[in-house]
Amino acid sequence: MTTESQPSQPEHSSAGSEAVPHQSGRPPAGPADPRAGLRASDADREAVAERLREAAGEGRLDLAELEERLEATYLAKTYGELSPITADLPGPHQRQPPVLDAPLPGPPAATGAPLLIKGGMHGAERVGRWQVPAKIIAKGGLGGVKLDFTRTQLPLGHTEIEVHGDMAGITIVVPEGWRVESGGVDPSMGGLRDRTSKDAPEGATHAPPTIYLTGSCGLGGTTVRHPNVWERRRLRDNPA
């Protein structure tokens, strides 16, 4: 008498059948960056380590996470290895929790073709009196870009600057009393350094000229400031 064999049930391996939650104290790596293979310096590693210590002091990291991330920081050889270590930590200008029900101020819709300025190998700048359009796209490249607004006016009362810091970064010089809205820019690795005064001029009865920053600061970063002592001296000696 023959017995019918029961069909064998396929064995299901538990490996790979369920997503394994991320358990490390380090955040998962983000999308690939074409500059991720560039070698990091000792100063780059120290900057990341200092940010980690600050984050631990603010209660954002516990002791185990701090030790794990510090170890990864000092072992990192490239920007691609450093970047994920602080990817889930806010930058210096983002320490306060965002107000979710209040949208960040954005630039008005630009009309006309934007002005494209590329730093290239040797750098580029706009200084003196120049026509400011509704939108400027500045790409730092290897030489950097400088935009000096101290002898210009904003015909529309505002302009948008889409920054791409690249390797050398962007420098923007604005007169006292101008407003800079930086909520739409990504600080990236190089960071945003906004050194402008936030105080409205005394007796002001209308909105000040406004620059809206968008884009990404890249590796070189973006600096916004008022004229330094040498630039103020040139303005005083040659006001025309």
C-alpha cells in the first residue's frame, strides 16, 4: 500500500524577510555626494568632534552615542565618511526647534532670466555699481564668488541668491540696514555664516531691501556680512 507524500512546505529564512531597524548610534548615510571621496583634514575631524561634544552637552546624544561617533570621526578619511556622523544634528543657526505651523519666508517669484556667476578656477566677483536682477545663481567652483552690494540698489526691493558653495564658497557683502532671509538655504558641510545685524534701522517706516538665500553652501560655505574696515574706508574715500 502506497501513501501519498505530502508536498513539502518551503522553508522561509528569517534573514532578509524583515527590515532590520537601525540600531547604531550613528545616523544612516544619506544620498551619494560626488565630492564624498575628497580627503578630510585634521581640522575637519576636529570640527565634527566639537559639534558632537556640543550636541552631547545639549542632550541630543547620550554618552554611548558620543563615544561611538567620536571614534568614527577620528577614523574617517573622507568627507563622505564624516558627513553622516552629524547628519541628524542641527547646525549652529538651527538650534531652536522649527515652528511647523509657520512657513519660512520665501523669495517672491523671480521674473526674467537669472544672472549666473561662476567662480571657476580663478574666482569671480560683482563689485561697484552693477544691475541687480530678481535672481542670481552663484557657483563658487574652485576660485570662489564675491557679491558686493554696497554700491548697488535693488530695483524690486529684493533679490534671490541661489548659492552653490562648491569648494571655495560664496561671500556676500550687504550695506547696513539690509535684511537677509536665510531660511531657504542648506548649510551643508561648509556652513552658513550670517554676520549681518538683525536690528532694523532707527526711524525706518518701510520694509528694508531684502536678500533671500536659497541653494546649498557646499564644502566652501557661504558668508554674509557688512563691509569690513578696508571696504568701509574705500566707501568713505570714494563715495561715488
